[in-house]
Amino acid sequence: MDNHCLYSKRRRNGVIFNKQPNSVHPETDAHDIANFNQGSMAKQVDPTPLIEALELLDQGISIMDADFKLIYCNNRVARMLDLPARMVTPGSSLETIFHYNAERGEYGPGSPEDIVKARMAMLRRHEAHKFERTRPDGTIIEITGKPLEDGGFITIYSDVTALKQAESSLREAKENLEERVKERTAKLRENKRELAHQKALLEATLEHVSQGISVFDKDLRLVLYNDHFLKMLGFPTRFGKIGKSMRDFFEYNARRGDYGEGDIDKMVEERMELARHPEPHSFTRNLGNDRTIEVCGNPMPQLTGGFVTTYSDVTAMVRAQEEAEEALRQLRETQQSLVQAEKMAALGQLVAGVAHEINTPLGVGLTSMTHFQHKLAQLDHAFKAGQLKRSQMANFITAAHEATELAVSNLKRAAGLVDGFKKIAVDQTTEKRRIFNVHDYTRDVVSSLQAKIKYEGATVTLTCPETLELDSYPGAYSQVISNIVLNAVEHAFNNHQPKTIALTVKATDDILQVTVHDNGRGIPKDDLPKIFDPFFTTGRGRGRSGLGLNHVYNILQTRLRGNITCTSEPGQGTSFTITLPRQVPEEDALQAIAE
């Protein structure tokens, strides 16, 4: 504990109240304590609401006298600092508490005697102080101390652990978001997120709480407040009067339009009726000057009645959240654009594959027909010259058979390639569901990539039952196979090694399993968990988008209702295993079409 608690003989709802342990007049002492800082709260009629309000605060408050003996603390202090009951009795020595904390490691390493000596020396300087202390359990406590005129101190403790964690999380999220957007597009402006948290600055009395606070008694009259309450809600200074009715506050708000249009008396009475039956509540309220406040109310104990309400300015937090949502929306739009670009790039590769693959059979067919044309010209010349021989006719017929057979077979092959490529292109653009042969379709997909595969010097083999069928989305299936094969071709290999990619397809009654294994250099252990993340790529310097495998993952999850896993060891190659249902469920199919 960095400060102190005060207790008394008189108990009320868990609060013990007394200036000195042996005081004979607890009521007089309570009055003195409630007015220990005369400049903080004027016109206090009864200290009980103040004490009850202090016990309801999230912050801890403690007071010590000039001899560094505890005079008062609310229950929040003992709970926040994990102090035993014997440490928080009236008259307890602060030096004893320092020793207790030092010996259990609250202040970090070092000699307990030296630590206590240094802390006592700081207090004897009788200076205001404010700092943060991280407890061994990770709790972060903000401590604000203010010296009193009689030589003592009043100290305020605020648990800012959640605030610090939120700041850290939001800061990290902001940095990650800005980095990703910066890397992927110059069209998006850098998102600057400013997050300003209101910190509770509790000093001598409730006037030093950064939040606004008001306490109304059971008769709905003001018994306790601070200046923040009036300023934050825009009430005139004349409203800062003990005993003022809550109706006056409601009526003032209604007349200036805070509750919208309508009958003022009716709106005021509706709110008064709710106030007569108080319940714990929390909500945000937009003020007319573009500010947002969070209002939290809690009923007071039944012994006194009434309720205490706190008001916090959360404008910066709301704006930061709106900015984050806008940045996230822009990021999703950018990602969708990049995914569409990936699809168009895949279609471009398909066209290149068509041109490359049909070039050979068309060339052979053209050559054979050119040879046939030459033979026909020779035959025609001999016939017209009257020199046609039986042997010449026989040779021509043989050559004609060979040329036409060669031309027909190669033209059929070209037509088959075109038909296969046409199906793949149509499937990728229309995304319709149908039953298709897995072996033939996978073969056609690999054929459409041959231009790229051959250019990189790689070899792709396919092992799949020839009669295996799949009732699904062939366009989505082709995108998955294409992306994984091209990912291996572009990233898996060193230039000097043989490049082999093996596709193996197996099936049970309900599940299709596709394994794509390469004999490349493998994936580093640190990169393996990130390969399906958007924008992650090891080829950024070569214009890679980092969306290929992320696109595969999303297609499998949302359209094919499947899954994908990856195993890899450096130097041992990489294996991707895809599992998907052989028949997409009907409800998922309808949803996929609508997406």
C-alpha cells in the first residue's frame, strides 16, 4: 500500500469512521473528517451522503495524519491493494504497511529497509505526488497524493489496468491496420486514431474527481455534487445549491430541448417517476456541442436512500471507434478489390494457358495439311500432264491417310483443350453449382496452368480415380486448385532443384480429400501460422499481393464448406490438405449463390 485507510467505531454499510482510535465522540469526528478540506465541499449539511458516496466510488480514498497514521480509507483501498484487516485499523502506522508491502515484493527488488526509508523520506517532503505502480499480479494502480494543511495526506487510488490494456490493444490494432493499408494501397489515407481516456484524478475531495458526480437523497434533492457535474452538463452555477430539487434540473434540460419536442411538464414528470424508483443504469448521452458523455447511476443503500450518478466524457473514445469502423470498412473494400484482381489475374493465366496448349496440336495439324496440300499439287500436276502412275496414286493415298489422321487427331485434341478451358472459364465467371468429374476437371485446371508451370521448369502429376464425381461449385474448386499449384510454383522452390508437385485425390462416401505436395524448400516455422492471413507474402518485392492463400481459405470456408491445413518442414517440402463435402448442403448452396 502506498497510502492509508481510516476507520472508526461507528459502522454504516461496511464503512468504519473515526479520526483517532480512542475518540469518545464519533459523531463529532465524522463531521470533522467530512470537512477536513474546507475548500473542497461547501455547505455540507450531513456527512453521511459523502461517506456513502465515497464507498460507492470505483476509486480508493485514504487519509493519514501528520504522524503518518491512518485516519480513514474506504473499503475499495483494502481490496485494491490486497491488505489484511490488521493493516487497515485506525492508527495503523504507514511505515508498518510499507514494510509489509516491501517484504512481499510489492515494490520490486531491493532491501525492504532501504525501500521503506526512501518512501518515508518522500512523504516527509510533504509534496503533492502522482505516479503509477504495477502490482505483482499485473494490476496497475494510479496513485495521486495531496498534502493537507495539518501535515497529513489524502491519497486517491485508481485501478487503470483495463484503461492501459485498452490503450495498448487499440494502439497495436491501429499500428497493424495502418501498416497493412499502407503496404497494400496508396489510395487509402493513413488512418490516425486518437484515443483520449478520461482519467479519474481524485484529489482531496470529490471536487478533484475527473468525473462529474451528483448525489440525490430519497426526496430527490441534491445533497452532494462537484463542479464537473455542473460544467459537464451545462447547468448554471446557481444550480449548485444543496437541497435543490431534481425536478429543477429536469425542467431546465427540457426547456432547452435536451429531451426533444413535446409537453415539458409531461417529459419532466416521466423522468421524475423513474427517479422515484431508481435502478442501476448506464447509458451514453449526446450533448449539443458534439460531445458524448457516459452516465452511470447506482442506488444508495436503503438506510439513506437516494442514488449517486457519475458522468464521464467519452467523446474521444466514441470518435476513435467510429474512425476505426470506417478504416475497417475501407480495408474490407480494398481487400475485396484485390481479391477481384486476383480472379482476373487467374483468368488471364487461363487465357495464356489456352494459347500455349492449343498451339502445338494446331501447329501439327497445319503442318500435316500443308504436306497433304503439297502431295495433292504433285498428283494434280502428274494427272494433267498425262504422266500419272499407279505407284504415284498409291503413295498419294498413303500420305493422305497419314496427313488427315494426324490433322484430325490434333484438331480433336485442340478442340478438347478449348472445351475444357471454356468450362473452367465459364465456371469461374458464373459460379454455378453442378456435378462434375473430379479427375477430368482437375486435369483441365492443371492444363490451363501449363504455360506458367513449364516456364518455371516444374512438373505436376495427378493421381485421382477417373470416375470420381463432386456435386459442388467447379469454379470455386478450380480457383482453389489453381491458387495452391501456382503458390507452389512461385514460392516453393530454389532455382537449382528439381521442381515436382503431386496432386493426390481420395474420397470416402461423403468427403473429398485433395493433397498438394511439393518437394521444395519448405516454410519457416515462424511463417507457417500466418500463411492464410490476408496480405502475408514472402514475395512482396516481386509484386505479390499476399491474398492467394487467404482467398483459398475464404472460398473453402464460405462456398465449398471445406477446410484446409498445411504441414511443412524446412528442406522437406510442403503439403496442403483440403477436405470438402462431396455434396454441398442445400442451405449452404443457396446462401453461397446469394453471396
